[in-house]
Amino acid sequence: MSDVRYWIGLTLVPEIGPVTAKQLISHAKSPENIFRLDRQGLLALQGMTDTRAENIMNFSAWDDVDKQVKRLEQQGVAIVCYGAPEYPRVLQELPDAPMVIYMRGSYQPDDRFGIAVVGSRTYSAYGEAVAQKISGELAVSGFTVISGLARGIDSFAHRSALASGGRTIAVLGSGIDVCYPSENRGLMEKIAASGCVMSEFSPGTPPNRENFPRRNRLISGLSLGVLVVEAATGSGSLITAALALEQNREVFAVPGNITAKTSAGVNLLIRQGAKMVLKTEDIIEELAPVLKGFIRNEIKQQQELTADEQQLCTVLSGEAKHIDVLARESGLPVHRILDILLSLELKGVIRQSDGKRFYLA
């Protein structure tokens, strides 16, 4: 493997994208050789133009590259070059696979059994509950949950996978050292500690709007399939779904309220032929031919419930309900319900969403 500095340098040369870079490397054998060629040698490479040759010959930011490499090493960030053993093999199938990926944490061989869970930043209580439930169950079954660390559905998917003791991968639309949104810094640190945070963008790159379609192709490319939980028409989640189809990945969608804007996109996907998901098993059954016995059997301990806990569970469902609604429907006083809810949450029977609303796990 050539010196990582030359790989990074090639990604910084104007008008040299992943497709062109791969083409040049296939003929020159390494990025290092590309930078050592004279003008005549560069122009002899397939895919080379006068402008690209000039840009390569005039590239002079080697001091910045050296500083970047040293800083990343100090921060514990891995620089993974295309073709290296650590490079995700599933991404190498993409014609525009990144030449360099920056990683915190590590990509594991079983991460190839990944499911992307994506959706709206503006979510409903229903979307939150579904994202948490399915992501947690996928993680328990051994799948790696992949998403983009965005607000809303992405964050719920990551958090639920972590809470279930599973692996999750966050793909950033910014540099590996730029957390966006900033309030997810703690979540990003947890993912890096037990899973993987990755980016193809140079360190320091801000979360510019044009970065996210590029980011989305990696989310789908890393996955066996993409599950869209909530999405309005024209959203980034639908772009991810479209990229998944181009990459020969499966597309799944959770049906939503026909009157809600955040469900318009997913309902359209189902109408267009996406696999409708009503439960986690729908995803597993669809992917069964490629899993070959990979799925881990979930072993749930039977929880013994008190009479009050059983009474409260009869009015709980998969739809999040406010504590006042639970008090009214169960006939139990609010102060007693708080104790029961805490006990049920500790037993893993229920989960809590925003605004003191609860639903069955």
C-alpha cells in the first residue's frame, strides 16, 4: 500500500473525483506514481486531461497533508485507503467508492450485515417509536444499524442499537472531526467507542448541503437494505432509497399516516414497490436468501409483572401515550403510574419518548 499521504493528496487535487482517481491508479499502480510522473507521463494515463495534469503537477499542499496525518494519528483516527484490508469490501463494489475513508472505531467483517435506518429530522411520536423498536430488534438479531447521525430518526436508530448492545455505524456529511448536529457529540463518542464513525470528507470539512447526497450513497452502499421510517417527499431519505436501488440494495418502508407530511415520502415508496414493513421480521424474511443462518436468535427472559403493571400494560400499545392519558384509561393515580412506568422501563417492557409519553417495547 502506497504512503497514505499520496492517497490524501490525490483526493485534494481539483477535478479528480473517486471515479477518475480509481481509473488513474489502475494504470499508474499507485497514487505515489501519479505524482512522480511528468506531464507527458500523466497525459498518457487514461482519463487524464490537460487541466487535471496541471492540477496534479501544481499540487503543493504537502505540508498541510503531513500535519493532517500527524493530527489524525494523535486523535486516534484511522486513515483507510481503497483496497486496504480494513476498507469495507461492500463499498469497493461502488464505482465511485471513496479513495480514502477516515474512521473512528473500527469496521468489522460482520458489519457487512448492515441495515440502514433513515428518516425525517422532523419526526412524529409514531416515527420515534418505530425507529427505536425496529433498530433495537435488528441490533439484537445481529445486524449492524447504519445511519447518518442526523437529528430525529437517525439519532433514534443509533441510540436504540447501542441500548440493545448491538453495533452501529454513523456516516458523516462533514469531516471526521466535525460533529453535526453539535448536540450529538456524546452520541458520536459512544458510537466510536463500540462501533464506527466514518467520513470520506477531509478533516475540518463543514456540513455543507452538497455533502449529504455523497454521504447518503455510503449509507446505502454499506447496507444490505435501507429502511425509511418517516420521510416527506423530496427528502434526503428518499435520495438514499433511490441510491440503494441503483446499488442493488433492498428498499423497505414503514407505512405512515396518510394525512402527515412526514409520511408522504414513505407511502409513495410503498406505492412504487418498496417492501412494506410492519415488523422487523418483514426485513429479515426478505433478506433471508443472503443471510445464510447469520441471524442470532433473540432470547427474552419472561418478566414477572405485578398486578398494577399488568393493568397498566393493558392500556399501553406500540403508540406512545401521555402519562395523563394512561392515568385516565387505567384508572390509576398519576403518582402511582410514575412508579409503575419506571419499573416497566427497567424491565425493558416499555420505552419513553419525548413529552412523558410511553409505549410498549
